[in-house]
Amino acid sequence: MKKTREEYNTCMKPFMAGSKTKEQRQHDMCVGAKICSGKASSQEEAEKICSAPRLPKWARQVLPKDEKALSCDDRLARARQNIDVITLKMKSGEAEEVKAQASQVMNDIFTCFPEPAIVEMVNEALGKFNSMASGYYFKGETKELQRKLTLIREVLV
């Protein structure tokens, strides 16, 4: 049975109350939303859903159906190849042209290694790259990013 807006708001009040850090408030709001919407039947289930790593918004894309059939070995080989392309394009100043590859790398790694630490590391590097590809950046930023991409590539081996 679907709740009315008033019932949902009443259910959410305990999760929104109190002084909290930004991260704790976001987490509590997520937990409350899962419980109050019925997507989770218990606090523990909601905590598990909200703690699971998520694909970052910049990397979300609709993948072709045959894409889901790829093995992790194939995905990681493609991710290594795309990292090489990204690095070369970055060195030559053509960063704008590889946003799709950055998104594909993030999707491949997220699918095969959904561990929070790995997802966070890749998101930090490629998310920064994605924003740099949209504007101007300094050579120091690209050197640091190339170092992070090399580290990610080594982790994938």
C-alpha cells in the first residue's frame, strides 16, 4: 500500500531531526527514505542499501544489452585499454574527446570491483578528469591525474 505524502513526511521526521554532520544527515535521510518508501523492511536492510557503493552520476549511461554479457576479464582489458587512450589524449591536450571512455572505465570497474575503496579511488581520478575535460586545467593537474590513472591501471592487472 502506498503512503500519502503526510504519512511519508511523518515517517521521515525522526531521520531528519537533530544536529548532524552533512555526511550523517545524508546517510540518515537515505535510510529514512528506504524505510518510509517501503524499499527496505528494516533499519538493517536500509543501512545495507545506503552503504553500498553507487555509480557516480557523471558515469551513468545506458548500456547495450550485450554489454551485460561481458566477463570481468573482458571488461578489465577494455578498462586498461581505455585508460591508455585517456592518458595519451590527455598528454596531447585532447581531453575533451574521451569523456565516453572515462565513463566506460568507471562502469567496467564498478561492475567488476564494487568495493567502496576501489570505486572511490577510480571516481576521484576519473571524476576530476571528467570535470577537467569540460574546461581549462593546469599541467600540474594533468601530471597528478596521469599518476592516478597509472595507479588504477596497475590495480587492474
